Amino acid sequence: MSTQINRTDITPRLRINTDLARRMIVGFIADQIAKAGMKRAVIGLSGGIDSALSAYLAAEALGAENVLAVRMPYETSAENSLSDAESVIQALGLASLTVPITDMANPLIERFPDMSNVRKGNIMARLRMTILYDQSAAWSGLVMGTSNKTEILLGYSTIYGDSGVALQPIGDLYKTQVRELAAALNVPQAIIDKPPSADLWVGQTDEGELGYTYAEVDQLLYLLVDERYTIDEAVEEGFGHAFVEGVWQRVKSNHYKRTMPNVAKLSRRTLGHDFLYLRDFTGR
């Protein structure tokens, strides 16, 4: 898919103040955990940059002893997924647990021989979230997400899988910004440099599935979302029309993944419509 035609480089506009972002996210994690009446967090550690950065931020916010990193490999998981996750665990001194999911996933996968890789990946993602929430109860920690803004906008996640979490600390950082902050926090370079992958099947990469690079789509999403550009205005910046239309359609069609399930309004005070109090409210 053609994505650009001699456009102005928007990357400088995506750059962040890493010190400020770090302080804000660390404060957010500590605040959200405390408001839930807890002191600990549980995180799925895949060996990728998003979960690694999230672990670094959580350890700073809560103390490494209060962060449980759970590795959940499937039989096709890349070897460096486990080793890269282990490097983060060792560097930070995190509590950790490894729970293989092959024997859990395969009975369902084998029941449907024509199952696509996407369906298999969704099963794995939902099993992993089941394990994290089980450990949340066992370890008294809140499940912390690791999704970035690019993935959330594009719906590149599994509903009630990796999107089923209690808080999303890096959910307002585009993938480009995740890399920038990860470098500032000294996340291992091997993790920063490797191709992003959900590691759901052999050879799978995020950018291969999406059909474009994070660097390309981040620049477009920044204009469409943060700068509120119209499709035509984005095209005037030099992006291919089909690329802009396709990305924006994906953002719109996946909106349901970014919200709680809609409730049909029947009463005067409907959950999600008129009853919108914060969980720490004290009034009526």
C-alpha cells in the first residue's frame, strides 16, 4: 500500500519530553493502584518493548518487589521472547512466574482443524488474560496493561484478551514514543531493536499484519487524532488517499474495543450515560 508522496516529516512533532512523561506515568500507576486499595501490579511480560517499558515504569512506581511479571509462552513462541523477558526480570529484580499455555490452548484449537491463525491468536490472548486475573486474585495485585496508543486506535488487540486490563499506563504513547521513552529508561537495546510482534505464530510481526510500519502510521494518526486533521487535510500533507481512508476506517470500526459495552438507556440514570461518577466519589 502506498503511504506517502514527498510529505513533510511529522516525526519531530511526535517527540516527547521523556523526563516529564516518565514522571506522569509513574505517578499515574501509583495513583491508580492506590485508588483500587492495592499495592501491587500483575503484568504479562512478553519480551517485547511495550511490556518491557511498562515493567520498568511499574517497578519505579511501586517497587520491583510489588510487580509480578508473568511469562506465558505457547509452543510456537520465539526463544528470544522468554530470554528477553528474563533480561527485564533480572535487570529490575521483579517477582516472576512462567505459565506455559500450550496444554490449555491446544484442546480448543485442535477441535477446529480449519481454525485461522487469527482465531488461534485470540484464544492465546484470552488465556493469557485469564492467567493474569487469576494471579491478580492470588497475589492481590491489579492487572496492568501494556498496549500503546497506536495499537489501541487501530484495534490491534484482542477484546477481553490483552485489552482486558484495569489500567493502561502507556496507552497515550504512540509506538514511536514508546521507543523514545524505552531508550531513555535504558530498556535493553535488543528489545528496542527487534521487530514488534505479538508472537502468536511463527514469523508473525505487527507490521507484517498491518501492512505498514509504525513509523508511517504514527505520523498519520498524530495528524488525524491529536491535530484533528480531516482526511483531505492529511492527504494534502502527502499521505496516499487510500492509506488515509483505510487507517481512519480502521480507527472508526474498532471504536467498540476502546469503550465499555454500551447500555441501552431505559431509566433516568443509566450506567455509562448519566451515572458517571469516579470510583472514589463521596457524594450522591
